[in-house]
Amino acid sequence: MAATIKLVGAEANIPTTSANFSSSAVIRLFNTHSGTRTITVTDSSDGAIGSFTMAAGEIINIQKDPSDKIKVNTGTDVKGVPLAFSA
């Protein structure tokens, strides 16, 4: 069965400077690059909370606080879209 998601914004490139994607608590990420990329989640003051390696072609949903931000180490080939979320 296909996953059901509710979009709350437009897909955009994850920047190399932190962005919070409409203050969404869940962001769907898709690495379109042929290699790995490092994704970093930061707080509202751009202090690093943590990071992880995202494989080529990988799609994941990441949960964050609405004020937290996301950035990629290099390139413009990781896409992100804010999703609705309910616990």
C-alpha cells in the first residue's frame, strides 16, 4: 500500500545555509544526487543539533521542532517538502 502524506508547502532544494521549511515539524527529503550527502539539523540560532549521512536516491521523513532548521553540506540536489504531522 502506498503511503499517504499531506503536503503543506512546495518542494524546494535543501540549502547549504539552514532553512526551517515553513516551520513544519516533518520534512520529506529526497537525495537526487549520485552520491551521499550530509544533512544537519540546527536549532533556531543555527547551532547544530545533529547530522546524518543520506544515501544516493534515499527518501526519508525527518521530524524536527517547528523552529529547527535543516541544511545540506554541499550541492542543490537534496529536495525537501514540508508535511503535515499529527502524533
